[in-house]
Amino acid sequence: MANVAVIGAQWGDEGKGKVVDWLASRAEIVVRFQGGHNAGHTLVVGDQTYKLSLLPSGLVRGKLGIIGNGVVLDPQALLDEIDRVAAQGLKVTPDTLRIAENTPLILPVHPALDRAREAARGAGAIGTTGRGIGPAYEDKVARRAIRLCDLAEPDTLSAKLDELLLHHNTLLRGLGAPEFAKDELLSLLNGWAPRLLPFAEAVWERLDEARRANARVLFEGAQAVMLDVDHGTYPFVTSSNTVAGSAAAGAGIGPDAIGTVLGIAKAYTTRVGSGPFPTELHDEVGRGLGDRGREFGTVTGRRRRCGWFDACMVRQAVKLGGIQGLALTKLDVLDGMPQLRVCTGYRIGGGEVVRRLPGAPGAQAAAEPVYEEMEGWSGSTRGARSYADLPATAVKYVRRIEELDEAPV
């Protein structure tokens, strides 16, 4: 097994955790390279169910976990997660987890601003998780972020807090939300420092050593390609680059070290929050998919929107994400459905049919799916270990997805 990057090929929640867990048992290092605690992986190992948001999934398999500089890190969320898995018998120490010293931190001011802005948007809310991910990335780009390494320099920390609060308190004041006091945040940061700093290091050096030693590294993506801040359904996206190309910058390693890119896609489509969703079903079929697939967010608990498989969108994700193969999950949710549909293109505003989701929000919202009807299957796909174990029509469905998405399943 060479190095592998795992990314979502839809709007997230594709079942990346299960696939990453399987691959992690064959890797030596597992790296988170973007996102924050707004995404969750559910892992079932033996009789334990782990719900992870920041910790790399490989930790449950005894592998070294790395949180890269492309992640925005909520210190309290991380410490709470470490304590939670410790209660389940999984001890996380600086020997098993390393965090890039230049990782930007999420402070309480960030979710406060996140929620205040969503409230101000009213019906036009983006549908963020309210965990401060976007504001933290904004601070990073604006060069006012407080990073993990700053906790070791009291003078640096104090000066950077002044600049950060000048910006955020002005915004909070304008939105009619409570402001934050410097002493309160400084005390919080100083309290976190002794627990967090032992995990900090220049992880790019460790990854360079791993590369020269031919160690197998797994790069674990969060969210999915269609939530990418550049390439997704903007502005209804996350605040980071979710494509495999960001694994290099977000971990601190050259792009030639990424290796194979595996995309994860459900056999149907789901989405959480606002934004365009051409194949969404508002009927009993959509509700049935959600009920059978237990479509509720790991982090938010929100019910996911459900619809038919959008091969046009996944094909776009394959091209943008550099995906070389697809892992197709939850095929069994379609068991017993007599008729299935697959989206093969979009008709925009009643005009010509296109095979890509356009960039403009108005055109995205106006995209009407063009469907191909397929026969369903009455047998069960659960427990199948090979194509020979699948009903013939299920094999046909998978093969058609391969053809439309131009990537092997």
C-alpha cells in the first residue's frame, strides 16, 4: 500500500470514517489536513463506538495521529474529545498524537461571531455548524490568527489578542452580540497551554522522515469536494479546500507524496444544511432513504436531506479531486426499491443539458436533474464480499456509476 488520501466525493457524510478505519490498519501514520470539529467520523471497533471530530481515526488502531496545519483547532473541543475516548479506554498521549505547531486555534469568539452572523442572515443563512470554523480561517488568511506555537510566547500571545479582539469585537458590536474581554481569553489560553504544548511540533519534519523511510501515510479528509471553498456550491460550502490537492499544503509535505486518491460516495446523495441539491427528494422516497440510512449528522444531529445518486456531481468531484477510485457506501439502503434514478446531467433554466454544476449560485439553484431510470433489486446486498454476491441489477447499477463517473468502484 502506497500513501493514500481519502476525500468525500459528494457533500460529506459518505462514510469516510469506516473506509479510513479499514485503511488505517494498514498505514503507519494518519494525518488530518483540513477542516475542524465541524465534521465527524463514527467508528465501530469491537464493542466500542467512537465519535471523532478532531482526532485522526488511526488512533483507534494504535497508529500515530497527526493534526496538520491546515486544520483549525478548537482546544477545548480537542481536550474534551481526548477525555471522552480516554473514558472508553483509548489513551491519547504525545506519543500517539502530534499537532503542527503552526495550527491556528479556534477561540470562543469565533463560534460567537459565527452564530451572530448566521442569525443576522435570517432566511439566507448558509447553514454552518456554528462552531467558528469560518471565522477562524478568516483570521488565518488575515494574518491575525493565534496559532498553537503562540501559547509558548506570552508577549506574542498578548499582542496578537489585542489585534484579534479589535476586529472581532467591532463585528460583534455591530451585530448586537456580546463582546469579549482580553483577560478572559488570555486566562483561557494560558490554562490550555500546559495540556496542548506537549503535542506540538514541526510535523513537516516528521512527515519528511516518514517519507524517506517509506512509511505508509494516510491523509484523512473531512467534508467533501462539493463543499470545497473554491470548487463547491459556493457560498454554501465549508471554509477550507477539501480536494486532495490541499493534503500537501495542509500537512506540510510535497504533492508528489500524496499517492493514491480514493473518493468516497454514497449509493444515493445526502446534504446537511442549506444550498443547492438538484436531486433532492421531498417525498416518501426521500424520507425512506433517510430512515433506512439513519441519516443524522454525527456532529450536529441534524436530519440530512436525501435524494437520488447524482453521477454528474460525482464525476465533477472525480475530476476536481484527482480521484482515482471510488468506494461506494450504503448500497444496501437501496435494497428492495423497485425503481432507481441516476442523475446524468442538468437542464439549466429550461435550456440545454450540461454535464457539470455551474459556478453561479442562480444557475446552481435553477439546475433541474436529467435522470436515467434503472431497475432496482429485491434481494439483499448486506454482507456481500464480492460482485458475485450481489443481485445482477445491483451490479448493473454499480457498473453504470463507474461509466458515468469515469472512475472505478
